Amino acid sequence: MKADYHIHSNFSDDSTEDLDQIALSAIHQNIDEICITEHVDYGVKLDKDEWEKSDKKLEMNADYERFFPAMDTLREKYKEQLTIKTGLEFGMQTITIEPFQKLFNKYPLDFVILSCHQVDNLEFWTGEFQKGRKQDEYQHLYYEEIYKVIQMYKDYSILGHLDLIQRYSDTIEPPLKKHFDIIEAILKQVIHDGKGIEINTSNVRYKLEDLTPAYDILKLYYELGGEVITVGSDAHVAEDVGDRLDISYDVLREIGFRYITTFDKMKPAFHKL
Ligand SMILES: [Zn+2]
Ligand SMILES: [Zn+2]
């Protein structure tokens, strides 16, 4: 089983890729299953109806009214060659839980990635969140935000790129060195709730030496009893679909994992590695 469970198309604000090109790229590489996971970031992006009325300074969330029918069409078109699942990547914050809960209740999803891209509507990728804070402090606040969100919100499948803040930090240090307690608490909560984490293979594209999340976090998750795990390229272009899936499966086997996970209507299915 080869499955890429983190892919963006032009329904995400930061991609211009066509759904068909993504499906064809997956088929070309003999991938068995893909899940499209478009961005939704309440607080810093607007749903289409509000966006159209706005001054358009903010970006737009995935256009749900077009996205779900487009996914049905895509699934039907390639059903002989590829299994295609419908997901979203929720960029959640403690201050935006309510609209995400409404969204989840409204649409039929196979899979939800719970990510943390901002805290207090301050973005990491622009450096706004880190500004005026020491690295230990902003990193701790990042993990604390995730911990708080998963206390309050349970309708998700896996945590996306768990140590994302590494990508936007001043210096690279092993995340468990300074933040072991909070990361362990997050992983224990995830396992307790029957949720999972992912390997996000964009680490090489971002020139990070370690995996995302770091190898030691994957190992800790396994040692704590974690079993639910997906691998996703976080592709925003068709060429990156399926990036480093095989290498990631080898890493998981080496740690001791025996299964990778796929999802159907939010229910996990386990496939031998
Ligand atoms: Zn993300
Ligand atoms: Zn993503």
C-alpha cells in the first residue's frame, strides 16, 4: 500500500495545481491512494461568502461548495486506477475552534489534518509570531497551543507536521531537548483519543536535516504506544505528489511501526508496512 495523505490543489490559497494533474501524477507513480487536504485557516483567512464582501486583504479558505462536488467527480473519473479521499487541513487555534466545529459538522470528510499554523492570528511563516520572543518561548507557546486545542477539539484524524515551528526557528535544536514534557503530553493525549500523527515529507524541500516531525518524536510516539500514522508529501504541485513515501515507510519499519493508516469517513484502516 502506497498512500499520500497530505496534498494541496488550487482549492488551497497557496497552490495553483489542478486536481487532475495530481491524480495523474499519483497514477503514474503507482500510488494506491491519495487524500486531498485543502487549507482552512479561520482567523487569518475568510470563507468565500465573507471574502467576496471583504477588501480582499486576507486569503480565502477552500471553497467548500465547489470542492466537494469536484472531489466526487475526480473520484469517479479515476476509480479504476486510484482511490481518492476527501480531506481538509484545519489550521486551528484556541480562538478559532467554533467555526471549525461548524465546518466539520456540515460537510462529509474522510480525513482531517489538525495543524497549527498561527497563534493569536500571528503567522509563523512571516515571523510575526516569533517577533520579540526568545526561541524557547515561542517554541513552547507553539506546543502549548496544540496541547490546548486537542483538549477542546476531537474531530480530527492526525496532527499535521507536529514540530512545524522548527522550520521557522532561528536555530535548529532537537525539539525533545527543550520541550520533552509538552510534546510527550501532546502525544499521550493523541493516543488516548485514538488519533494519530503524520510524517510530513516536505522536510527536504525546506532543507531541514531531521524528519518532520523529528525522528526522536516519531520514536517517542511509538514507545508511548502510538499506532495511527499517515505519510504525506504536503505537495502543492503535482511533481511533489508521493515525494519520499518509500523512504518514510522504511523509517517507520525501522522504528517498529507495523502499519500505515488510511481513512474513510473518518474511520482508520490499517495496512501492513
Ligand atoms: Zn500545514
Ligand atoms: Zn499542508
